Amino acid sequence: MRRRSIPWLVLLASAVLEAVWATALGLSDGFTKPMPTLVFAVTAALSMLGLGMAIRSIPLGTAYAVWVGIGAALTVGWAMATGVEPFSVLKVLFIAGIVGCAAGLKVLPGGADSPEPEPSATSAATR
């Protein structure tokens, strides 16, 4: 596995954890149920930690958009699969659009995976 893929895998894992904590938050009934509240607290902390680690290598805007997009898509998908939210073909289509856009951010050229350009003599002189 390439070293540059690790931040993206961490980001993906933290997006999955975002879906877990969002679901647990809904089940916690305003933090009155202990087990969903505990799941929320642990997964929210781990999800934020993963996002924080990922943004060391991935630009913040890109990482945040992917994290939110994937997390939201998984949360809605899970809610539809469990019957908490009604299924809709249009909803699935729009969720697929979110996931497609998040994947597109990964494949764009010139992102954090590109080597940083060497500072030129003119840019050093203007500092």
C-alpha cells in the first residue's frame, strides 16, 4: 500500500465513525440512554481524531467535505435500511451524488498527494 493512501483510509474510517456517532446520537434520546450516549462519545472522539490526523496530509476543505459527505450518506443509508427513514429512489440517487462528489475530490490532480513545488527565487525574494 502506498504511503499516500494511509491518510485517505484514516479519513474514510473516521467518516464511517461519523455515521456511527450520528446514529448513536439519535438513539441516545437527548443523552438519557447510557449505551447510545457512550457509543456516541467514543465514536465522536475517534472520528474527530481521525479527521485531525487526515488533515495533516489532505487539505482541510477536501478532507472535511469527504468526511461529511461519506458520513451523511452512510447515516441516511443506515436510516433507510433500518426503516427509521422512508426509502426513496430519488434519495438514493442524491446520496450516490454525494458519494460520487466525495470520490471526485480524491481523484482531482494537484491535491495533497502531489509533491509540493520548490519555492522559486522570485517568490523567495518577494517574502
